[in-house]
Amino acid sequence: MSSVRYCFLEPVDVLFLRGNKGYGDPGCYGDSHVPPWPSVIAGALRTRVLVDDGVDLAAFAQGRITHPTIGTPDQPGSFRLLAFHLARRFPDCRVEALVAPPADLVITRDEKSMLAVGALRPVRLPEAGLLDSYQLPLHPVLVQKRRAKPEAGYWLTEAALQAYLAGRLPSGKDLVHTAQLWQPDPRVGVGLDPHKRSAWEGRLFTAEAVAMTLGKWQGGANGFQAGFLVGFAGCEKAPGRMLRVGGDGRAMVVHDLAQYSFPEPDYEAIARARRCRMILATPGVFADGWLPPGVEQSDGQWRFELNGVRARLVAACVPRAEWISGWDVARERPKPALRVAPAGSVYWFDELEARADDLRALAGAGLWSEFYLDPVRRAEGFNRIWLAEWMKQE
């Protein structure tokens, strides 16, 4: 992963990061999707590279020009988005990634109203008297000493993520709430009559903008600027100083991070333990719905084999499916809507057969294979994963 280049994206205005829901009818509300799909930022980066190199964008969109790293709209080149996360930048220029809690973590409050983090653990439930549609041998179960309502809106810091990848429960002190990172900024819009090109009476709607927080910046070392961390490969130089992002083309400043490294697990420890968890870092575009590429059912067992890594799938925690689409700038039309497994989905594997280098290569390549490969979606950063140690008993 040494070839990955990281940048911090600093918004200079509110952002319109629209999801897939249509809006514009009278009284409707268009909410923002934070962070947006990785394809949003991948498109902004690739466009910036093309502009920096003086490429005729109209000719590129028509497929008449092939860029050495971006390729063509139908056949992407070497450029690939490898990471895209919320982040914060401190006055000393240190950058920290912030990630949503994976699906096997549950955040609650203890008896003293302090944040506490629990984890689902795969167990074998008794077969007698239980009926469900779950097909894997182990069920993810949350064991609690006392009932507590889950808390929402929190993000893991890098310290929390590092503990999680090492199979330890993150500390409640290593969580950041959404309110510290951004605030919604609703804006009222007016529908336009397509024939008269004037305001359409009664067509008022609301679109939600996002104002990223300048958190206590005046307080010295404790301040930070909220933004985004992006990592990419296959491009020799960083894009220009500014990006045009989102539906309204709002600006972001690009800060090149020469010394940054994203947290990684102990691949040697995972190989020795012969079991691991696989977490989707970005949404998974899978042919078999929730099931990752490389998994096949045989003799009542689910076997995984991909890029030199073999294992048995024993449990999974996959939230409700999401839909992605987007706007195809080259063809000036919507992209096909695809059903995806959400980022944060967790899969447990045992009987793992792999060396540390094989695991590192799998994490670097993502869940793509020669039998299942969508070059466009791969370049846009989908199917990225983290590998983590099995959660230790505490």
C-alpha cells in the first residue's frame, strides 16, 4: 500500500451532497448524504487531472482521447480511488480519518451515562425451537450485562479504528459526534417552468446543504477543520489545488499529505490465528447481493477463495441494502441504479489459509476478481475492505 497517495479535502463553502432520492416536487426535502458515495470524489479528482493536463473534455467524453492514467469513460486507466473518509485537520497540519462504526459495534451509555462500546460476537445457537432465514452456521449476537438503548451519530477516530482492527473494543473516549463535524443548512429552492424558464408557482422545495465545522479553531491545539480524506493510486501527481465537488460544484482545497499512513491491522497475527473479520470500507457492488465475490456454497458450507486467500464464511452482519446511481457526466444521463451491500458490513471467516502478504494484497486489491470485475466501479472506489482480527473476549 506504499503507492497510495493521500490528500485532505478542505471545503470552503457549504456542500450539496445529494443522495439518490429524487426531489423537486412541491414541498419535498432533498437531504444530503455524508460522506457521499466514493464515485462523487473519484469523478472530481479525475476531472481535475484531465483539466490540469489540458485535455479536451468534450473529446474525452466522446471517447476520442485516451489519457495515460484516467483512460477513457468506458475503459478506466490506472487511476483508482482506494480510500475516502470523513476527516479532521488540526492546526499543526496533522490529519485524522474518521469512520462510521462497523455493523458489529454497538454504542450505548453505561450506568454513569458514559459512552460504552460493545460488539456482536458470532455464536452457535441451539437449533431446537428457532426458525429463521439466516443461512450461515454462526449468528452475530450482542451480549449485554444490562439493557441499553443504542446511541447514534458517532464516528470512530483513528485510535478507535486501530483498536478495532486489533480485535479490541474501542474506548468511548475515542468517539466523535456528528454535531462536532458538520451542521445541516437547509436551502429553499424554486422550481422552474421548463417552457417559460421562469419560477413555477407553488413549486417550492428544500435542499439540505452541509456546513463542515471549523471546530474550536481559535482555541489553539484543540481546534480542527472538518473535511475529507482521500487516497488514490495510479496517478503520478496530486490534482490541482482546488476541486469542484457535488451537484452544485462547490469548491474544496486539496492538501497533499506526503507523510500520512492509514491504520492497518497486524496481518501476521491474523495469519497465525487462521481467522479474521472482513469489513466493507466502501459499499460493495456484488453480483450475489450481500454475498462477496469469491464465496461459493458447497456441502452446506460457504467457502471463500480470492487472490490467494482461502477461508470459510461462518457469520455475517449486513445492514439493509442501499442503492447507488450517480450522474454520468460524459453521457449526460443518470448511471444505472445498483443495489449494494452498505459500507460497514462485517463478515467472519475461519479456517483461514493465507500468508500475511496474501492478506495485505487482498486488502489492497479489494473484492474484485478476473471473473467479477467492473472497471468503472473499481476505479470509483467501490468494494474496498479492511481485514481485522477476531474480536477478543473481554
